[in-house]
Amino acid sequence: MNEPTQLPAVTVVTGSSRGIGSAIADQLAAAGHRLVLVARDATALAAQAERLRARGAAALAAPTDLRDPTAAARLIATAEAAFGPVTAIVNNAGTAPAEKIERTSDAMLQETFALHVAAPLALARAAVPGMKQRGHGTLLQLASTAGLRGYPFTSAYTAAKHGMVGLSRALAAELAPHGIRVYALCPGFVDTDITRTAAAAVAARGKSTADQAFARMAAQNRIGRMHQPEEVAAAVADLLHRRPTGCVYDLDRDPPVCLDAEPDAEPRP
């Protein structure tokens, strides 16, 4: 089996125009990765790539709608044409609908599964043949504690994140013999514009202020506070670089916990 390539790696980061994805791009750029940045907002994505290039990073903006089932193959081809074989994929793109079950529509469920489950599967399908040939590679899903337990008013999101965690475990079992590592990283609520928009939506219903709603979200995290995008990004970089055993990591613990380390492996914090 070939040894993993040394940096610079070629890494695809989806949902990288803002929030957690932007923080991940910053961390990996600082570590020397050649980055393929993916999001639907072409203008924001171009600005992000330009910002990273101004710091000396190699960054390509690749506007893509990952809800299109044919997009993944084109994206991997674009990445490899620009930088060479893809070393890692960080599946961060997603949506976080919050609604009562009576108002959770089929369209909401379908879009959530398209982004959290179908898109990572399609990207794996496109990238894995090359990774198998080279004997190394990493697929990392930015999942959630919603993939480990349930939250009210998030039936579509919680179901999709459970699907993402299950997909990660299945891919890890299948691909480990080929030298391909698969991880699912599960933070709780993260202080992003999406979270603050959700808090504002709660406030608009007249139940509380946005600050009160935000505080209740933070209190649901086991660590007792909001995660910050930068700490999630640091955990992503750690998994990509240390290549530890195990697949699913609960970031909402202090310290974070690997939920399924190999039985004979040393316990990992």
C-alpha cells in the first residue's frame, strides 16, 4: 500500500463561502493545502478564493450546485485538472431547516437528504476510484450531534445527519482496506450566521428574543456553550493530518470523543 502523500494536499471543501466552511478553508490554507472551494454563491466564493490567494494559498473557486446528481463527477474532474489528484474531500455543505413536523414538507426532506447524504455519496463515487488506485485518501463529513441524538423541530435535518453518520461508517468499513480514511465530525450548535438566523426566526414567532433563543441553543450543547467555527475547523484539520483510528467523532465533549475506535487501538481523546 502506498504511503499518504505529503503536503501540499489537494482538498475539496464544500460549503466554503461562509461560516464553518470558510474557517475550514482558512485552516487548511495555512497548512499548505491546495483548495477547491465549492458553494452555490459564485460571487461570495470568488471573493473567498481571492482572499486566500492574497495570503499565498492555492485556491480555486468552483461554483457548484451539489443538489444536481451529475455535479460531483464534474467537480472532481475540475479539481484534478487544476491541481492534480484529489487527496481529501470535506463535505460541509448543507441546510438546516427547523420546523414542526406538521410543516415539514417533502421538498424540505428531499433537499436536506440531497445535500447531507446524496452529495457526499456522489463525491465519494467520483473520487474513490482514483484514491483506491493511489492507495490513500480521506473523506470527511461535517455531521452534527443531530446525527447522534434527536432535537425537536428538526426531523428532516436530524434524519439526514443520521444518514450522513451512517454513510460515513459504511464507507469507512468498505474503504479502509484500500487505505482510504473516512470520518464524520459531530459538533453541536455552532455560532454561525445560519444559527443566528434560526434564533431570529424563533424570535419572529414571538416566543422569545433572538438572544434568548440563541442562549437556549447554546445550552443544549453538552459543553455548555456554542462551538466556534474555528474550533470545528481545527478538528477537521486534526483529522486530516493525524489520520487517527475510528470514524465518528463527537466534538460536543470536553475533550472530544471517538465513538468507534478500533477495538485493539489505544483509546483516543
